[in-house]
Amino acid sequence: MRSTVNTYQAGTAIIQGYSATADGSGGYTDAYTASATVTARLAPLRGIEAERFLAGRVAFVQPNRITVPNTTVIDEKDRVVFDGV
């Protein structure tokens, strides 16, 4: 197990917390601010990659799994930036 985990890409993840601010016209503006920086590992989910139509174009999609310390708080609306990507 340890040898498999060591093959995953190790790096740093920045957790960006989501917030919505009223824009005064009945809508809102999305904003993300860095809320935590943690060590992380990124691994591709094998067998799920596929070509899909995104925004009217064919795109290759490769889902990944990110592993972070168990004390990390991530909400479903938050974003994770792994090593600047």
C-alpha cells in the first residue's frame, strides 16, 4: 500500500473557501479566498477517463482523487488548487 501511495503526485493544496456577496441587482457575486494550505497527494481515478462534450467542444476528462490530512475542512462549494493548478 505504501509503495502505491508514494507513486501519487505529492504537493501542496490551497483550500479556497466560497462566499457569495449580493450585487445590489438581485443577484450575487461569487468569491473564493484562501482558507487553508495543506500537504496533499493527487492520484488519477483509473478507468473513468473519457471524452465528453463541454461547452460545445470535445474535451478529455481525467478525474482525480486528492488526499489531504483528516483534519482538513473542505465544503462542497470550496475549490482546491493543487500546486498552482
